[in-house]
Amino acid sequence: MKALVLVFSILAALAAVAQDRRSELGKAYEEARAAYQALKDAEARRDKGIEPESGERQGTASGGTRPTEQYAGRQQLLEQELEMARRRYDAALRRWNDLK
């Protein structure tokens, strides 16, 4: 009888561990999905931000125009945001894959 109780206790513990694992896997999947969407959003902002905004181009002596430092700074910020989103997605994907 004690052996049967022990077996059921072990099975209950294994079921709890399996449930925790499924829960963690679900959380990791949702984080990876959210990180992927954030990455796509950052890419879209970067692509949209390529066009200079008002006041981000200045005239040159030869009659042409060139981007201002404000434009370069905005581009750098967009690239940094994209890189952060890429790192978040990579980390989330690694976590999800490690749990699978």
C-alpha cells in the first residue's frame, strides 16, 4: 500500500512539473511572438524614417542638398531601436527553443 501511495505521489509530482513546463513554454512562446512583432514594428519605423523630414536637408554651395546632423541622429536612433528589438527577439527565441 505504501508503494502505491509513493507511486501516485511521484506521478502527481511529475504532472506538476509537466504543467509548470507547459506554462513556461507558453510564456516563452508569447514573449517570442511579442518580440517578433516589436522587431517588425521597429523595421517598419526605420524604413519609414529613411525619408528626410522637414528641416532635415540643407542646401550646399553647389546648389544641391545634403542631410543635416538632425537627420543622421534620427537615423542612428532608429537603428539603435531596431538593434534592441533584434536582440530582444533573439533572446526570446533562444529561451523558447531551450524550453522545447
